[in-house]
Amino acid sequence: MPANPPLNNAIQVRGARVHNLQNVDVDIPHEKLVVFTGVSGSGKSSLVFDTLFAEGRRRYLESLSTYSRQFLNQLERPDVDLLEGLPPTLSVEQSAGSVQPRSTVGTTTEIYDYLRLLYARAGRAHCYQCGKPVEQQSPQAIVDAILSFDDRTKVMLLAPLVKGRKGAHKKVFEQIFREGFVRARVDGELVDVADPPDLQKTRTHNIDVVVDRIVIKEGIAPRLSESVDLALRHGEETCIVLRQVDGEWQEHRFSTRFACASCGISFDELEPRTFSFNSPYGACPKCEGMGHLIPESASKNDEEAPKICDVCNGSRLAPIARSVTVDGVAIHELTAQPISQVHDFILRLLESLHNSSTSIFNTEAAQLAAGGVLDDVESRLRFLMQVGLEYLALDRPTKTLSGGEYQRARLAACLGSGLTGVCYILDEPTIGLHPRDVGRLLESLAELQAQGNSVLVVEHDPEVMARADYMVDVGPGAGQHGGRIIAVGTPQQVAEADTPTGEYLSGRRDTEPTPQRRAAHPETGIVLREVATHNLKQVTLELPLQVLTCITGVSGAGKSSLVIDALIPAVRRKLGQERTRKQTTTSVDGVITGVEQIVRLVQVDQSPIGKTGRSNPATYSGVWNEVRKVFAKTREARIRGYKAGRFSFNSKSGCCETCRGQGVTRIAMNFLPDMYVTCSDCNGARFNPQTLEIHFRDRSVADVLAMSIAEAAVFFENVPKLQKQLTTFVDVGLGYLGLGQSALTLSGGEAQRVKLASELSPTSHGESTLFVLDEPTTGLHPADVEQLLSVLHRLVDSGHTVVVVEHDLDMIRAADWVIDMGPDGGEQGGAIVATGTPEEILKHPDSHTAAALRNSTAPAVN
């Protein structure tokens, strides 16, 4: 390892040995943008996430209360001799897998919380029946409304005292009793105040005191007027009226604050929770704030089973929340707009706030509320636009975001938090970003750094590396061939190093050019006409066959809408491959031609290869089935009568009884996410002792599971079928992965390449296959991109068609055909800007991709 000069004011790491790290020593400067780079599997994540972040998290947990610390004896310290100068760590990763289904872009960034406060304090309520503005209602108007009930109607008047608050509320009952009231309604049930119920203090409760019980008849008006005044006084200007109709009690709410004069409907005072779809006071009563309904008869696997709620039309909100406007716009209408348009709206409100002659905030309370909220909302929206997410809507469910989009949304929230002295750790924040937008992302990182924070980034993008204050290059290879610091310093210093990263940064090495660009004939390929999905503007796609095609364009230009939401469903339908109703299409049916020229469609996306830790590359690809057969054929296994099923960690006969074949046991932590620790009985081996006694070439089945894919390829070199499968994984740059590595630990790019490797063997039989890949270069060093390109070119040379949605310039330059979309994102996108070879695209004056290609011809670091 080259000398790593000690730094002042730095995080000091000495003797790090996590995973494949080989006794690493490194100093990482504070309050700088530090980029960690290296080939896939070199140990970057082991150093940054599994050492620095893991130790920061451990130290945070140890600072908690004694009660909390009783759970922490199982939390292991990373294998490192010394780690000093580590600030509090915050990891901003790509995975959105653990977010709640109710989570949206607005709630993730906390913008929706500010908007709820704005609408509660400065919004104008309208009647949700007639649409007229809701005005204040006098006590006499309330009395008149009650007197309009039929003669002899039984009526109860109540005053709300507790509304949706946790607690036992004993003092409330004592106060009611002292003031002479006899009954109250508690959570919908009438109770005697002298003998109140014992309420659970951890649950929310509603308590309304019964002020009077009357019968509508002649002469009752004076008593009713006194009772209404009393109820309004105790209920803070709100009273509840229950009237009996056909033996059932119907509830009416009256308020001196809000009421519709035409419809006679009264409304409670607006609060932030009125606009929360996570609260029973703001959520649509039918869909309970989800925005959709799932029929009871729906199949578990039917992805299109949820239907838009016909009451709230997908807005998730109750009628009153949908009827409140600010400058004529309701909150659900605002959050449905792209972030760029919401930003324009907020700027108009700010201008109105500061111009007294045109201000829409006509009360002092509204002006105060708006003044305290609008600046924060504007800054957070600006941060989202800075990181290239201006095309998203605030009501977009978080779980539908890509890994890169989710990470950048969280990054924007971090920018708005104002934290200082923190060590932020990001995992490839440029994922999903067009080169045009990388500069804006770097501005955001610089702003985070300027707030007094350290920013550590695992990244391969040349522009990010060139703009770093300091770089740490890990390598030189993957797995056991990596785990060392091979270069440190400024980008200029690393560019001079004799390393793969240095060679690419300095321009001494470039991605191998395509040996000979194949001729593309789009007019004779697959043609998809007049597509209008999402933001697409009647697009016609002409896709050439038996070539490598790149679909490019800025974020939100419509690439995924065209390929994922239109092309793939249409091709599946023609081939009879549709799996669920969600994957079929009617909008493009009958306007796609040329599909008969292919036999099969393979979509290789970045979704996880499994939903549990039991799934891994070996089980997903079928490699483990072959491994089990090998062990079942050994002499000792045949003597004992062990079949192949015995060597599955999912079988009762072979797995460890304690951990049930998972290798870890779960510790439930009520105040934090669950923790997993190595099983104390099998020490992570997953199998029981009897199964582990069977050996093949002196290795047990657990030893094989612990091998890297590259090691396993050598170990099984005399088992042709296994060796071929494993070599395919090595070819796509996954030799460093563990055979038994949990699917939950794989990045989106790694999961995608696992799927690609799993599909390569079946396609060798001559079937004409259409491969569709979504950003396959995710997580890849330029050296790994070369390796992936070699695999894709071999596929095309075998007669297959490869379509890649991609931003990587090396991948674009190596394509036979490019389809560039845009010109911008969202409503400004949705069109095909240019098509042709990379050389032809390069000459296009209005293409952002062409501009990026032209600007990338010079070395990243001079």
C-alpha cells in the first residue's frame, strides 16, 4: 500500500479488517467532499458503510439511556484497531425498501408537514357540498338550526373537551364532576362522570361532556339558547348535537368559527392534522388515507388489484381537507403538481406576502403563519430541484422511486435540516442522473459541506471525482484481490497514480471502442406507434433488432414511460408473456409491429432478487440446485441416504434448528429497527452438524456457501455445468459476491447483474431474445463497464437484441444506435429528440446527451 500521509483534523482509521479490508490505515479529512472509488467489490462499502457508519451508529446507540443500552450487548464493534475523530454519522443510502406505503415525496422531505401548517393557518375553507366559502356562525344561528328539527325530536348537546389525545385524563373527569355535569361521552360511549372509566394512557381518546338533553317543542328556545352558550363556552366555540331519528342518534357539529350558511354544515377549527392522511381527522374515511382500495376478492399477486378510491379520487384526504384553498389551490391539487410548478406557486405566495396591496393573506394570523412557513418550503423545494428531482410530484409514493431518486430526495431533506458537524455518507448519488444534472448535484453537496459537515461519497462518476477535495482509491481488484488503499490525495494526485482510476481520470485509458459498429435498421425492427403514456406526446418508437440500443435523456424525459410502461407490456402481450394485469396494456394494443421477429423478452431491472435474507445469488440463479446435487453424489452422503434436499438451508432435515437456516437470529428492538446477530449454535453456517460432516474436496456445504463466486468458479472447475454458470457471473463483474450473500444486502445494480447472469445461459440456445436493461452500469467502475460491455456485445453477436436505458457516456459511445429523449423532464419532455449512431447524435444541436458527449472527450482531470 502506498504511503498514506497523516492528516490533521481528520477521521483516523487504523487496522480496518472488515470483510475483505486488509489491515487498512487511512486518514479522511473533516469538512471536505471525499470520494471513495475503486472497482466493484474492492472494499469501498466495507470501509465507508460497514466500518465508519457502523461505528458511528454503535457510538450513538451507546449514548442512549440505560434502558436502551440493555439491548446493545449484541451490537458488534467493527473489526478495526483504532477509529478516532469520527463525527456523528448519517447514511443516505439508495434503498427505499423499508419505507411505509403511506410515505410520499412530500412526507419524506417534510415539505408536506409545512404545507399542512400553511393550509391550517392561512387557508380558506369552503363547503364541500356547495363550494361556497365557509363563514363564522353565530350562537343564535346554531339555536335556529336545532329548532328546525322535527317536533318531539330528542336532542343531546355536548361540548368536546378532549379530541384525539393520549392519556388517562383523570383531571378532565374531576373538572367535569366539579362543574356539576353528570354524564360524558367517552370514545363514543355514554358514561357516568361519578364513576369514570380507567382509560389507557397510551391510546388516543375523545371526551365530550353532556351539557343538556332536551326534546324539541314549543317554549324550549330559552333553555336551548342557554345550553348552546354553555356548550360553546366549554367546547371552545364548538358544540356537538345528537338528535334521535328512527331510534338512532345522528351527529351534527356546530361552530361559531366555520359554517356554511347555505347547507347548514359546521366545521371544526382547521388544524395541521386536518390535512394529514395519516390521521383519522384528515384521512378519507373510505380508503383510510391510502388513496386506493383493495377488493377483498383480489389475488395477492394481482398487482393491479388496488383501485383509486371513488370518494377522495386518490387524494387520500377527507372532504373538508380537500375544500380548503390557498390562493384558490387545494393542498391535494398542489401536491399533485411537479415540484418545479409547486416552487413557482410558493414564489408567488412569497411575493404576495411581501406586497401588502396584493396580499392574499388578509389576517395578521395568516401572515404570521405564512411568513414562518413559506421560506422553509421554498428552500426545500429548491434543494429538490438542485438534485434533479423537479419533475417529481410531492404526492408520489416513496416506494415507487428508484434508488437514486430516493437517495437524492433524502439528500434534499438533509440540506433543509441545517445540521452541522455531521458526517454524511452517500452511496452513488449520481445514479439515475443525466450528466447535465451532475453539476447541480455537486452544488448541493458543496452546500452541505459549507454548513460544516463532512461529506463522504462512494462514486465512480468522473465529474464527481474531479470536483472532490480528496479521494480514496480502494483496490486493486475485487474480493480477496482488493481491500487495500492504492491511492489517496487530490484528484490530480490520484490521476497520476498507476491505478485503473488514475488511468481513467487522466485519460491514459478509455473504454474500449466498439470493434465495428453494427448497421441498424429501425424501420424494419419493432415499431410502437403513438404512445401517450404519462408525459409521452404521441411518441413513435422504431427499435432496430440485433443491435445494442441506448435510450438516453435527462431525468423525467420519459425513458421509463416509453420502455418500461409502454414497450415491455406491449411486447409481453404480443408474445403471450403477460404475468399480471398491470403488465398488460390497452393504450398501445394494435399499434405495435415487428414483435414476431423475436421469441422471448427478458426484462433485467434493479428490483431485489428476493424479499427475505434467505434469497441469495446461488438460490436465485439455480446454482445452488447443482451444488446440492454434487454433495448428494458424494460417497458419505449416499451411505447415509442423504438426498439433494438435505443440503438446502430451507429444509428441516438439513438446517440449523436454532436459526432455521438463516445463520442469524433476530433481536426485536422496540425503539429501533430489529437487529440480527450471528446464530450462537451454528456460528452462521446455517446447517446442522450432521449435514456439515459431508465434504466435497474437503469442503462442507457451508464452506461453499461462504465462498466468493470467483472462488467457487475455480473450486468447481471439474463440474462443467456449475463452472459455466459461475463463470457467467464473473463475466458480468460479480466474482466478488458471496455465493450465499443475502439478497437484502445487494445494491440495485448488483441485483440487476445477478438477473442478467442468470439469464445468459438459457439464451445460448439460439432463441432470438429482446433484453431490456435499466441502467446496468449502476455501481460500476469504468473498468467494470468495459467488462459488462463485452458481455452485452457477445449477446448481440449471438443474434439477440439489447436495449439499455442508460446515462453512462461510455455505454452510450459503445452503442450501435441511440434514441435520445427530452428535451427536458416532466411536461417539457416526452418526445424523441434525436436518433442515430453516437456519431450522429453528437452533431445534434438541441440534445443534452450530445452536449455531454462533446464535453466528455477531454480527460476528467488535467
